[in-house]
Amino acid sequence: MPTTGRPTWPKTVLTLTVTLAAALISQPASAQDTAVAAVSHKSPFNCEKTFYANNWSPGHNPSGSLDWQNHGSDAINGETVRATASGTAYFYNAGSTSYGKWVEVRHSDGSRTRYAHLATTVKAAGGSMSVSQGTTIGTVGSTGGSQAPHLHYEQRTSGGAMDTSPTVDGVTVSLGQKKAIKSTNSCGGGGGTGTTPEKVCGSGYAVIDSAALTGGRAYLLYNSGNGSNCVATLKTKAGSASSMAAFLEPQGQSRTTDSGSYTSYAGPVKRSAPGQCVKWGGSIGSSTYTSPFEHCG
């Protein structure tokens, strides 16, 4: 089936999706369920990436959710998925049905967004982490009840009700509409110059893990094409030069470190480590992170 076509959802998958969604809504419904969430959302993709947002009607489940799909020659499969607004991200894996690998971000006003059918997530199922608008949370795939690579996306109120006309990057996509939306997410990240960990590490690298630092984050990326890892440490905002570092250590080998006084980011540090565990991390000033040996595949 073409990736730009409307997905066909088996009846059993639809039932599982509804059941799963109901089980995860813990707060009671209230009058605010009919209101549109106050949080301002950006597109869930890298700066200047354009994809179609499809609000299928009728027949999409749940009604009002968006399917992000290919636009022109831009294929969505494998694209970085970013938080559309700040909050706390929770990571799940529904297995071979329903959402597949998915993330829910709970925002400051109690509203939430969901990102489903992901190929990878930056934390394992059961994990959580604080995210800013633009923080990488996974990559686009076709896990669960998906028929083709796409990103299933929902905006919900604090009581769990769907916003059936969600707005992203200032564009409202009402029921039955399909709109091409150009992302402004992460355009000001990594020092206000559009820097992202993918841009620092280069083509073919995707984020597989990250860790918060005071004033920024350290990122671990992997290139499945050549078996290489890459580490970059990015500041949230550019400023005066300060001490920063990024390092990578394949198990049984020496550590490679990039350190210095930088205004925006440290790295990239790249090492070939197919099938090896790696230790990675970084620092901004006195704030540091060092992982155990992990990501051994």
C-alpha cells in the first residue's frame, strides 16, 4: 500500500486502540474536556521539514487524531519525532497491535499529546523524562496496528477528550482536512542557530538516547548504515563560551572526548561500534552525565 494512502485499520486494531486509550485516561472528565488545549504546539518534526497532516473523517480512530505522511518527495519513514510542546514524556510499547511503540507527553496545563507507531523511542517502555518543545522523543515507523510508515498524533485535554481540530505551527487541521505543514520546531534550538544533534552528527544518524544537563542535553545517535555511534552535547540557548564536553567509549576500547569552551555545542564524537556496548555522556559547566555500558546491539 502506498505510504501516502489512507491507512486501513482492522476492526480488532480499532477495538484495541479504544481499550488502551480508555485505560490510560486516569483523570475524570469535566467541562474543560470540550475546550481546546491552551498549550501552543509546533510540528513534531525537524526545522523546515514539511509533511501532510491528515485528519481523516469519517473512520479514523480516535476521531480528530492526525496521521502525518509523506509530502512530495519527502519520505517520512525514519524521521526524527520531537515534542510539540514542553512537559513530561512517558514511554510505552503496546506490542504488535494498537499504538505499537508510542509516547505520551503531559503538558503544564494538564493536556497531553500522543505519538504512535514509532520505530524507536529515546527511552525504553516504562521510562519517562522531562522534555522541552523540540526535544527528540523517537523516530517515525510502522509498529503496532499500522499499515504503512506514518506518525499517528493526538492532542487531548486534561480529562482525556480529543481536540478534533488540532492546531500545530499555527495551522488548524479540522475533521476531513489534509494540510501540508512546514515545521518551525527546533529552529531555534541548540543555540538559536537551528542546530540539532542530527545536524551536528550528519546524514544517516538518528537519536537513540539523550540525557538532561543544566542548560542543555547530551545526545547519543546511531547510524544503522555504517554501525557508527555519535555523541553531541547541545546548549538550550547560545550564549557566551563556556566549558562543554562530549565523549564516547566503546566497551574494551579507549574513550574519545571533545571538550573546550563553546557557545553552542560540543562534538560530534564518532566511533564505529557495531554490536558493541558503549558508554557515552557529556557536560555543560559542572553539570555532567555518564551512562553505563549500554545500547549493545
